[in-house]
Amino acid sequence: MKTSPNSRLVLWLILALPGILILGRWAFTPDLYGYGHAVGESGKWSAWLLMATLSVTPIRLVFRKRCWAAWLAKRRRDLGVASFAYACGHTIIYLYRKSDFAILLDELSSPYILAGWLSFALFVPLAVTSNDGSMRALKRAWKTLHRLVYPAAILMFLHWALLSFEPTTAFIHIGIMTAIELPRILIQWRQRVT
């Protein structure tokens, strides 16, 4: 079994660590680290990993010949699936806390909850098709489908900003995400023009 730093197993163990810590702290110190912390941190990890996923293309376009940029490009799907895994954890924690269909329906009218559900719904087909078999089966349609990541990301950050008591942190992340995406948009636009 491969256990080098380049192996996917090592990467996934690293990606799983925050989730293990979230569940451990919630299980062993529920008075200090309750539902609010668990749901908030799982959502933040999903957003951070999504930012890392979306940053891969701009990094690859700017640093084409760097080996670490190539390594990131090979791990982009892993980062995206990990982001979805944390979004699933975030959703499960939320559903566990509410555990009443009437409450869930009532909260669905809140813009921040609706944005979260729409973002999650867009992520599902992306996660399901993040494998080589789906890439081969869908061919060019795979790339078109995976462009759903952009509206999903916008909805995710909107969910975060609308939900926060102090939305400054969410707006800072939105600014960082914009700064990450602008080089990609400009470089790809220039390549189409020339």
C-alpha cells in the first residue's frame, strides 16, 4: 500500500482530521463545544475546501511549470469531494438538530436556508460524477456539468454571509474567492481572444 506523502490515502487522512476533531469535541465536550460550533465549523471547512478546489485552476494557469501546481491539479477532485463531504456533515448536523419536518419546511422560507439547500443540491451531481468513469461516460458534458460549481459556490457564500451574526468573515472569504477567480477569468478570456 502506498503511504508516501503523494498518496491519496495520506491526503484523505489529512482531509478527514478536521471532521474527526469536530465530532470528537462535540461528543466529549458537548457543554463547551455544542451544536453551534459543530454546524458552524463543518460549514466553514466545506467552504475552505471549496475555495482550495476553485483556486487550483488559477494556480495552474499562472504557475504552469511548477510541480506543486501539477500536484494540486491532480488532487482537485479529491479537494472537491472533501468539500462536499463536509457539506454533507454540515447538513446532517443541521437535520439532526431540527429533527422535525415542519420546522425544516418553515425554515426553508428563510433566504439563508434556501441558499444553503440550493447550493447543496448543485453539489450532489458534482460529487456523484467526480470519478473517472463518469468523465469517460459524460465526455464533454462532464466539464459543462462541473461548471455548476460556480453557482454552487456563490450560493454557499451567500448562505454563510446571510446566516452569520457578524458577516465580516464571510465577506472577507467572498473577497478572497473573487481575488482567486479573477485571474482565471482574465487568463481564459485572453486565451479565447488570441
